Amino acid sequence: MAINLRALLNKQQAEAAETLEGPLLIIAGAGSGKTRMITYRIAKMLESGIDEKNILALTFTNKAAKEMSDRIRELTKKKLKDLTTTTFHSFGLILLKKYIHHLGYHNNFSLYDANDNQALIKNCIISLGYQIPDYNIYSLAALFSDVKTGRKTFNEEESAVKEIYNEWLLSQKAYNVVDFDDLILLPIRIFEKKPFVLEEVQERYRYILVDEFQDTSLLQYKMVSMIAGKYRNIAVVGDDDQSIYSWRGANYENIRMFERDFPERKEFKLEQNYRSSGVILNAANAVIKHNTERKEKVLWTESAEGAEISIRHHDSGDDEATFIAEDIKRKVRDGERFSSFGILVRTNSLITQLENTLLESSIPHKISGGQSFYDRREIRDMLCYLKVLTNEKDDVSLLRIINTPRRGIGRTTIEKIREYADSNYKSLAESIKDLLLTDKIQDRTKKALLSFMNLLESWRHIDNISSLVDKITQDIAYRNMLMEEYPESPKTVEYKMTGIRILSDRIRKYIERNPDATLSDYINLTALVNEEEDGTEEKVSLMTMHASKGLEFNIVYIAGMDDDIIPSKRSLEENPDNIYEERRLFYVAITRARKELIINTAKTRVNSMGEVKVSLPSRFLEEIPTDLLMNEKKMKEESMKNNLNSLRNLLKKYSN
């Protein structure tokens, strides 16, 4: 049955979805149904005879990619095994697995996350004879990322930092590891170094769609535009008003670059909003129009005007958190579901107080963007030890643990081991055993390697799997390593050691439930674990404004709407022009709300140092027209009405 786009989409959506050839620029406002349009556009491409393997759809989160993939398969009723709907970084990983050998890496490379990278930087500092306390490792990692991706350069005063950076790059190559920047950077290098690879990729992906285009970095744009260069069938969907990720390299100027690089493009605007009430939408339009450098658009909706926006001024941050918790409880008593609520903040530092108040109020909640238990560095360290015990040929895991804690086995030794392994087609563990019988390694290093290999061998003879993690932790003095890394934070050490005890306990319980299971069974299980919320539980969502992008809630509370918080004082000190991105962030927060928006400020707040700071309401609040705001009299009347309704519902409950 043919897809009738005109019957399924509005006029602008249908026109964009019907245009299958050539470059397209689709400006899609907040809540304008862009995912629906993209889904139908891909379905139309398949119906028109375009091979699924020639289609590449890129977006920015795994959740968004999965949602897009599921919708397309549900719509077409096809398995579509060769259709590529994925994130930029996952796509880069696909390319590197196939082509990274062209840059001298092995295809079994390991992907380092932020924690891994920071640990490697610490190793480089020590190996060069510098002192870790002299450096902010987090800032160093951010700088290295900026330098690697071309966003910054070193100045003359940073010679030591540059030396650490170069050692870090060499160590990454020696360890056969890449980081998240490399997932975009290295495919570009391969394309430039091996044009035939680019041509092969261009032939495979002849039709490209990019969602959230305003969030692409210059490198991401370069990668995708290189692939699109031959057939020029590329559709980009974005909204410059929602560009809020410049701090991680996103550049909404890519929209202008696209206009320059693809002058034959067709342009569409999706301005009808399907999410928010008229009042909320009018407020968002009024705020964002103060940003002058933007693609002109005015969102509109056929929905009712809805409730006015309320601004609540509190005496303190405590009062603010208490009000939000009490308001949620009241609305739930009146029939709302916990999943209807979103609490948004500008900075992570505001989350703790709100989380504590929700806990004390027995309100079920989730904090988005939390780290999985199995992604924590100390847990991954232990799992890598276990992986090497179950699979001696796991080179990636062995490279992670060979110097964790530091054993005096440096980069030069690792390079020798790798060279030997490559020449003799052996694993790293096998190569270490061979090299220990030669004079190719210095006696001191040989002693460290022998001690390491003997430890591994001793653990393999332990029958009680449940006690293995405890034994490893003790034998390698892992706590001592943590104490050296966090000399001024015993709580951090204890937190990480508690995580290891939890891992040990989980293994014990797993073995008790599955007596015939092996250690390998448990390790494989952890690879399949996804601790993210499955969306079935009724919980309030607490998150930063950045994390809220792409989500929507019936009722949104914006907490901490104080000047110096939003717009961020630090951000404006770095560059006064950041005011435009701060306003876009507020715009994103406003447009997460479907029905009701409650904005909160506080006269005083306690900062992270325990100091009481006086606050003023954000300057952005003055940009919302007063006729869209609920006045004090209405708020009091609304409060009295709500209290009466709650009392009636309570009496009804007990009379039944």
C-alpha cells in the first residue's frame, strides 16, 4: 500500500518528506514533528526503490537513534537489517572497525571514555617526571580534546603541557586505543589518506539524513559532507534556536556552511508546534526573538492557549525545593502521574538539594544522564582483570590492567610487546611469556612483568569465584592506589571501594542463583546489562536543561531561574556573546512543557562552599510578556481552589 504523505503530514512536512533527491535544509522548530517527518521520509525512500543499505540516518543519542529505527520498522513492517540509523559516534566506530588498519592501528582497538583518558594522562605525567598535584586532570583532558580536534592550540608557556599531550598521543597509539574525538577525527584522516576508502563509503551511503544538525561539530559536518560530496543526496534537519552545545564543539554556524557548500539546496520550514499550549509557545517566541542572528521562524499551534505561566519567588533554595515537592504531591493527589513532571536546572550543582527533598518527600524520581554501575572506572578495572582470567587473549583488557596500579611497565615496554605480538601473530600475554625468556627487556621491567603474570596465574587456580574480586583487590593493593590518587578525598576512596564490594556481592548472588554458571557467564551478562530506565516506571524526571533536549512533559518546573545561574555568570565572563546560547538554553527549557510551566527563583542560595549568596531573578524573565504570566491574585485564588479540590478528593477517598 502506497504511503500518502499528504494525508499523514502537514503541508510543510509532506513537501520535505517527498523531496528525496538533492540537498535539503529543513528548519524544524521545537515540537514540530520532525522525527515523524524523518520517519515517513525514509519510508517513502524505501517505497520508491532506494536500497536500504544506501541510506544513512544520523542523530545524537542512542535513544533517538533507536526510536527512529523502531518507528521506521513499525511503519514499513520490514526487518531492514541493512538500514543504518545510528549516532555520529557509533557510525564513526563502524567505520574504524573496518578501516582503522589504514592508520596503523589494529582492528581490536579499545575505546577509552573520559575516565580512561584521564587515567592515561596521569600515567603520562608520572612517566615524564612531573607531579600530578601540579595539574588539573579534568581541565587537561578538556584542553587535549580541544587541541586534538583543532578548537585550540598551545601557547608558548605551555611547553610542559604540550610534552604531556604528545606523550598521551603516543601512549594512545601504543595501547591501541581511541577516544570519542577519534571516532570522528580518524575516519576523516582515513578519507584524506585513502581516497578509495572514501569512494567506497560514498557508494554505500548514497542518501544521508542528519537530525539535530545544529548540534554537529565542525568535524562531524566535515565527515558527513565528505561522504555526501559525490551524490549530494543529503537532508539536514535542525533548529538554530536549539543550539546549546558549543561547549562540546557544536557549531550552529554549520547551517550557514551547509548553505555555502550546497547552494542548490531546497529549504523547508516546520513551524507548526504539536507539543505546547499557546501561552507557552508565545512565551518561547517572545524570548528567542531577542537573539537576532537566527533563521527567522515563528512557531504556532492549533492547541488551546492553556494555563498562564507562573513565576514563584522563594526566600531560599530550600523553600524552592519544598514548594516543588509539595506541588507535585498535590497534583498527583488530584490525578496527575509522576511521569508527567520534569524538573529542569541550569547546573548539576542544583540537583542535590532537589534530589534530597524529593527523597524526603517519598517522591519517586530519576536523574537523567546517570552513569551505569558497570561504566564506573573501578568496576571496569575489576571486570578487565576478570576478563583476562577467563580469556588470556583479551589484549584490550590486558592493556587496561597491566599498569593498574602502576607497576613500572612503561610505554616503551608495551610497544616492544606489541611489536613482538604483531611479528609472531601472538596475543600480548603469550608475547610477555616469550619475552621473559629473552634479554630484550630490562631486568627491573622483567621482574614487574613476571610478578604480574604470576598474579594472574595464581588467581586462575581459585575455585571460589565469589571471592575472586576481593582477592584481586587485596593482592594489587587497589585501595592504596585510590588513596594516592585522591589524597584529600577519603570519601571518594570509600565510595569506589564500596562499588567494588557491590560487584563482589553481585557475583556471589549470581552464582548462588545459577550454581552451574561460570565467571565467563557473569562477564557476558554484564555486557548485556542496560541500567537505564525502561520508561515503564512512574517517576519524576530531574535533569539539567541540556539533558532535557528532545524530551517533553505535561508539567515543567524550572528551578534556579536566578541571574548568574541562567545566564551563567561564568559563561558570560568567558565571552559576553555566550548570552545568546544561554537564551537558547532557556528557550529549550520552556518548550519542554506541554501544558504548564512553573518557573522558580530564590532570594538566597547556599553555594558549594556552604556560603549564603543573595540572588536576583534572571534577566530573561523580563522577556516574557506580562499578559502570559499568572499574577499574584490569580496564584492565591488558584492555591485556594487547589487546596479545596485536594480536600474533596481526600474526603471522597475515605468515604469510600
